[in-house]
Amino acid sequence: MGASVKMNDTARVYAIMDRLKQRSGTGLPNQITDWIEIESDEPEYLKFEVRTRLSEFGHLVWLFFEVSESKEIMRVEFAHMCGWINLKENLDINEFVLLLVGNSETGGFEASSGFIALQFSENSLFVYLRAIQHLLTRWNNDDIADVLTLQLFDLLNGVATEFPEPINLFEK
């Protein structure tokens, strides 16, 4: 995609984030209770941390918005940090292979639309469910918010399944 999110795009993304927060009472599950914009290391993204029903248990969720140079496509990346891998234990390479297999069996991890990703941070290996959604900018903000609400619902419920060893989920 590669284009920076311009000021008019920023205002629209804020409006979409507000609609995501207001989803309760619309028949769609309310997935976020609050959001804040956070500084991104990559200027082409608008980055948000969202509070969800799992935040109190240590789960963190970020949304990254990017608009194409043509202004016709909006790319939204979801990152749901849901657990960790204990690096002090003896790890079996077969367990990691099974994690990758879990990503490929249904197009995502355990029938969710997200895939398992691992990221090192501060001497820890964190586990994420990640997903990417492409949207058409000609869609109205309500429709975009509905699609994003469903994606968040899917990712947050993706942790309802048993995760294989060596993943330790945050309490839920």
C-alpha cells in the first residue's frame, strides 16, 4: 500500500473508531470499550490501542490503518496479544511446527480468521492472533465499522479454544 494516511483520512479513521465503540445496541457485539491513538514508528499507519472485554486479563489489541495511494482501499491490520511462551522451559521444535500447521488447516488458527504470530519483546516471546482486512473506501463508515466489529469478535473469540503447548494464554 505504502501511502501515508492524510489528514482527511485521519478524521475518517477517527470517525470509524468512534463507531466501533458505539456498536452496542446495534445487534452486533460491542467489542471495544475505548480506544486511544498511539504513536506509530511507521508514518504511513494510524495506530490505535483498543480496550476490550479481555483487557482486564492482560490481553492487548492494536489496530493499524493504512490508505492506498489511490485512496480506494483501506487496509486494517489487527494484532491481539493473547499469551506468551515460557522461554525458560525446554521447548520442543515439534510444538512450533504444530503451531504453524494450526495456521494452515482452516485459513486461520482454529477456525478463526486470524493466524498465530510470535514476537520478541523485552526478553519475552509473546503470542498474537493477527489478521488483515482490506476495505473499499467508497463504503460508508457504518459498514466499515460493522466489518471491523465482526473481525474483532472473531479474534477475541479465537482465544476460547485450547491453545497447544508451549503457549500460555493470559487468563480470561
